[in-house]
Amino acid sequence: MIEIDNRNIFFDKLKTGINLFTGAGFSVLESPSGNRLPVASELCGDICTKFKLDASYSHDLEKLSSILKRNCKKEFQDYLREKYMVQDYNELYDVLNKINISSIITTNIDNLIYSVMDKSSRYYLNSVSHYGPTKKDGYSIEYIPLHGDVLDLDSELYFGKFELCNVSNQKPGLFSMMESALLRKPTVFWGYGFHDGSVSGVLDRVLEDGRQDVWIQLKPGSADIQYFRDLGCKVIIGDTEALLKEINEELGKTKDSSSTERKGESHFWKKYAVPSINQVESLPISDFYREGKTHWYYALTEKAYLTQCVNTIIDAALGNKNVIAVGIPLGGKTMMLMQVACKIGKPTYFVEDLNEAKAKLLCNNAIKDKQEFIILVDNCSEDMVAYKMLAECSYIRTVATSDDFMFESSKHILERVSYKKINIPDIEYNEAQRIFSNIPEDLRKDEFKYKQNDNDKYSILELISANVKGVISKKKIEQSLTRVKIQNEEAFELILLTAYLIYNKSALTTDVLVGYFNSTDINSIRHKIEIVQSYLSDLNVSIDEDIDDQDYYTLRSSMFAKYTHNVASLKFKEDYGRIIKKFIKKVSPCYIYKDYVFKRTAYDAGLFYDIFSDEGDAAYEEVYKNDPSAYTLQQWALYKAKTKRFSEAFSDIDKAIHLQPNNFSVKNARAIILFEANRDKITMEAKSALMEAMSILDKCYNSDKRKIYHAQKYAEFALVFLEKYEESIYIEQAFSWLEELIKKEESMSKKTIGLYEQLKVVR
């Protein structure tokens, strides 16, 4: 038995909730195949040999790392990822799944803990550096990798002497999250040597606060045993192997209800079950029609009209393992999926915000329970790799939705997956009339309006906009925002910030507000929300606390978020730009809900150009500090091209290509910059450059699985080339590609159809 101060309290905390803070000494155990992660002395010698460095450095990993970061950073980062990628692990680590873990904080860069949790039917890891925070659901473990993460290719791995001294300044959000976690729950420091002054400073503040217990694991004979006890810490004396065995033996005495097999619906699945009418609030039908509010109440009570497409989806779901319904944004897909859940006649489970870690947990539980589960996934294209895991699991059937443009750019991931795709059609005239008749008389307009011409889209959004009295509109929002700006500048800011977050698939949270307003006074933060709610009530729109997690706020009207974003971009451009810059500067990405989805559109070159004109570089500089990735460089380069700074744009896009040489999206961006830099010039050199751009797009189309975007850009430029030089050399190829994509229903978007029709006229 190893020595543990306050032993009974320690094991009680393992059952009720504890943080793990792991260092290099935690990951030392050898795997069944004889593999183990390298210790510093072994790594140093290998590095000196591989990178041809002087043997005098063979005992100082921090100095070696500092040199290699300066001289060959990418090659060194790739080397570290190879060395610290765990393929298998010692089964003693499986005891982690018996512990009630609140957060895991680590200075390790390896993927050992990921590997352990991959098999778990109790937890999934939520890496805040990649995903951002997540709502409390009882299954997620907050994972805070302070020095980088081998699985996140955009994450820098910190090993060097100088960078380790400065990492807390470079990643202040992660260190702030660490401190919050340590103040929230007791913590065991495991295999950690306390070489990082920033961590020691946080520990000092936690001990000063005095509310949470801290255990420090030390090897027998350590000179620091009495030192940590004198500081007020509890001490565990024993190595990693002994402690894992001790925990396994002690927790093995207690029956683990989470691993007990159950018949029917287990406790785990209840989290994702469709609610009953008694479990949801009652809402006025006017909220559905006027604000486009999405809620289970309207599906359960059948107050939302059941379109023919719902039955089409159900029929497909009963005959296919996987079904994906694809349609335009704000076309009513989420409501449709809720209606499917209520009508399909079998137990279904509804999953939002799917990511890879959550998908693994769902699969593990389905396999453990050995019965079929129907899982409905909203917006599956937000993480298509995660959706693929569900689609391939033999115990899971899926029904999913996706925006059309997101599906087009990510469906290549499903290349080997069997699924039925359903294109959500426009609402036909007769059905539109029936829906109109179903609208309560006091809400519907006197005269039914259908689309003006055949090329117009006609989804639920268009139907409601044209046929409902008092419907939320851009004009109303503009008038309301003008009034709020005059009366309360802070409330005006908060409304636009909320729209920016929700329009880009994130959420307003307490942590975002704390950072944005530089205030830790939660009562003050809640008061700001209350003031905004009073203003939004004039539009019958509300910001509400999330039922499951009061640190999150929900805005159920996506229509309001979209219209507010559009109005802010056009009518309040200067204010909106100032708010976005302040948000980027003040709020760390690790506090942005679903950051991995948010950043795909929130920093888009077109958006920044529309809002900032030629003054967007300061915003991109802040984004790049937090995310020095190829994607950030790509968007910054495209932005610079829009402001006619082509030499700077080429410099940035070439850096992006160096970071990701096989990324065809980045190569596509280089073709765009090359074309835009020369389209207005009348020289042979310019024409040659345009032809080179077309050649790049040709290679992208033929080499990349994501063909739609390349084909669209090729067609767009082919038309420009024809107009400029009266040469149709690219028209036939462009027409052929689009025709093939349309025939296969690979792309039915408005942009694809429009380009196709233009090419048909001129070919």
C-alpha cells in the first residue's frame, strides 16, 4: 500500500469529482507491445543525431528545442508528433474511467489520455484548445493541454527553454481555464515536476484561496515531500504504477453503476432522448411564425406544419441505415428533424453539436448495450468525421441534416459510407397554400404569396416572410438597433456580439461576456443580459439561460441572428467592426463555444472585407496570434487580395502552402489571388498568369475529392476570361464539370445552377 495523506478523503474525491493535473511522470508506463514514451535523456541523443547538432546539447532538451524552433520549426514539430503519438498503452490507465473526473490539465503533449478515453462508455474528452468549451452534460471531461497536443495539427508543441517560460503569455486563456478548474474542484498533481513558474503561481493562489484540497504525487525518497506538506498540500508517496494499482483496487470495491448492463433505455441514452410534452415549456404559436423560433414544443404538439418532406425522410430512414437531408440555411431543417423524431414510431435520440469525442462515446455505449439505436444528428457537416463514426457503427442508424454548401465541401469524407441523400426541395405551390391555411388567422396576411419566379428559393423562411403579419424583418431590426444604440450603447454592443456568435454557429456564454467586458462580477454580467432582454422584447425575441447549463444563453431565433448580422454589416459597419475587433482581442478562443466550427466563417476574408474595408489587418493580426494556422493565413491572404495588396497576399498564401503543402483549398486560394492580381491588366504576362491560375484550378479539381468549389471557381473565371480575351478555351471544360455535378446531384446550389446556365448560353 502506498502512502496517501488523508487517504479516505482522497478516495471520496475520486468518486465525487476531482481534477487530474498530469506531467511527464504520468505517461511513463510501458505498453503491452513494449512501447513507452521517450524520456528526456533518450530524446536528446536522438535529436542530436537526426538534426545533426553538437553532442554537447545531448543532456538539455529545453536548449535543443529552442534551437530547433528557430532553425527548422516545422520539421521539429513533425518529429515530436511522431515520437509522442501513442499507438497502444498499459491497461492500468483504464482505471481513469472509474474516477469521477472534472478536468484533466496536462503539460504532456502525447495522446495517451485520448487513447484511454476512446474506449470509454462513461466519458469523452473535450479539448478546449480545439473545440472550445462545451455545455455541462455529465459526460464531457474538460481537457486543457497547456503545452500543445499531438492530435491537433494546428497546435504548437512547446518544449524549448524560452517558449516554456513564455507559454502562459502566449496561451493566457488556457492558463486562466486551468486556474478556474483548480479553484472549482480538488486536484491531484500526478507525475508533475513543477518546472513551470506559471503553474506554480496558480497553485500558490489555489492554496491561498484554501477551498480545494490539493494532492501532490511524489516518488519515495523525494526531497520535496515535507516542502509540499509545509505549503499545505497533501502528499501521495509512490510511483505512477503503484498509484494506478491502488486506485483500481480501492474503486473496484465499489459497484460502478455506470458500467452495469441495462435492458431498454440506459441512463446514458436518456440525455439524448426525445422529450415528452410534459418536459418542455409551452410557447405561443406566434413565436414560431413571427420569429422563426425552433423548439420541441411545436413538433410535439404538431403546431408546426408537417411538410411532405418529413414523410419522405421517415420513409428513407426505415429503408436505409443512414439518411442525410440537405437544404439551404434557415430552411427549417432542425424543425423537420424534430418532427421526424416525433413521427418515426421508434425510439430515437437527438444529438446536437456532435464532435469526434462525443461520437466515440455514443458508439461505445451502443456497442456495449448491443441493441440498435436511431440517432438524429443536426448539422452533421459541422464535424463530418464524427458523423462518419456513427454512420459506420453497426448498432447505430442515423438521420442527419446539413446545409447544402457545408455538405458539398465535406461529403468526400463519406466516400466509403453507405447513405441516402435527400435534397430538401422548395415547397410546392399546393403545399404552400395548405401551410398558409394552417397559419392562425390572426397571424396570416389576407393574400397568399408564392415565389415571384422559378429561380427563387421557397422554403419555410420565404413562406413565412411573405405571408405572416408582423414577422421579424431586417427593417424592424434596423429600426430597433438604431433606437437601442441611442439609448444604451452597451446593450447595442451585446446584441451585435450575440448575433456575430450565433450567426457563426457559436453561442453567447458567461465566459465570453467576462472576457469581453473585462469583468468578473457575474451579477453585473447578468444585469447586462436582462437589459438586452428588455430591448429585444419589443421584437418578441429573447435571450434565455440554457436549461442544462446556466453559463450558456440561447437565442432560438436563427432568423434574428442572420438578419441582425446582415443589418449590422450594412448599416452599422463601423460599430460592428469595432465590436468584432474587441471580441477577438479580449476573448481567448478556448472560451468560444464550438470554436472549431465558429472560426470557419467568423474570420472569412469576404466578411472582413465587407465590414472593415481596407482596415482589417489589425483584426487578422489578433486572430493570427491565437491561431497561426494555414487557414488563418489563407483568409488573410484572400483579404489582402481584395484590398489589391497582391504581393503581400502571395507572401501569406505561400506561407500557408508551406504549412499544408497538400491542402487543395489553400492552392485554390493561390489561384484566386493570381487571377485577381492580373484580371485588370492587358499584357501577355497577365494573360499567362490567368492561364496559370486556371491550370492550378484544373489540378485542384482532378486531385481533390472536394470538387464543387474548384469547379465553381473555374467556371466563374472561364466566363471572365471569355469576356476579357474573347477566347472560349475554358468554357467547355467548365460546362462539362458543372453538368456532371448537377446530373449526379453532387451540387444543386443556387450558385452552381447560375453558373451552369451562364455557360450554357455562351458555349
